[in-house]
Amino acid sequence: MAISDLFEDFGNRSGTAGATTFVSADDLEEKRLEAFENGYKSGWEDATAAQARNHARISEALAERLQDVSFSRQEATVEILQALEPLFSQLLSVVLPELMFRSFGQHVVDELVATARTVSNAPIEILVSEGTADALRPLLPRTLPMTVKVRETPDIAPHQACLRVGRQETELDAQRLMREIREAVESFLSQAREELANG
């Protein structure tokens, strides 16, 4: 085999099937534009499909996460409510009554000072239950412009008092205040239970 058989001879070209065809610049530009258009269209379709898949994946993950958060929040609320009920029960039955009764004298004094601001120099009388006047007297402020008398009466129950200025009376009742607080807490707990039950 001769070495010339290994290489193609470019000198003796005839109009055979392997002949080179020349393309005009306009045709070449049109082919380039067509190829660019097809590539752009294909890329756009791929990007749109990828974006749709990504959007669907994110939406699904977000929906799952929101469901988890909602469920976790409800579980947490139930746990907190269950933990708070015994605490509220202890506060209302043991701690609050003791604090209320210990501070009742100061509550009477606070109400007395508030009343003193609204009246002129009219004397104020404080009616208390029997055996409690001596505990209240040392708490009374010395700087009030009017005279203040503390009087015991059997008509007043323990942990109650009545401030009297002329014909105007203000009743103070630690038991009633505790009942109102207890009812407010029970109403809150009942409403919270109902909201959880309804989802």
C-alpha cells in the first residue's frame, strides 16, 4: 500500500457526492439565527419547567411546614394550659386569699387616700369588723387634711370595710374582689379550652 493512499487528494475534485458546497452569508446568518432561536426557546422551556417544579416543591414544603407549625402551636397551647390550670388553682385557693387578707388594710388606706382627693375637708369614717380597728389605725396617713375616724361595727364582716363621707359610702370587700378575680381566671381558662376544642 502506497503512502498516497492514506491521504486525501484535494487537487482532483470533481462534482461527486463529497464535493464542497458554498453557502452564502445571508443563508449562514439565517441558519445562525434559527439555531439561536431554537436554543433560546429550548432553554426558556427548560427554565420554565424547572421553575414550575421548584415552585411546586417549595409550596408543598411550605404547606407541610405550616401544618406542622399549626399542630405544634396547638399542642404547645394545650400543654401550657394543662400546666397553668393547677397553678391558677393554687394561686386562687391558697396564695391569693392570704395575700388579699394581709394587704386588705393597705387596700383600705389606698381607697381612703383616693377618696380624700375628691372631697374637701369633710370628715371620713371607716367602718370595719370587730377586732380589726387597732390593726388599721397605724396604717392611716398622718398628712390628710380631714379627720379620719375608724369605728368597729358588728354589721361589717371580716375583710370588709366601708368608707363613709357624709351620705356617700364606698364598700370594700376582699371576698368579692377574690370572687371577681377567680371568675375572670375561670372564664379565661374556659374560653381557651373552647377555642382549642374548636381548632
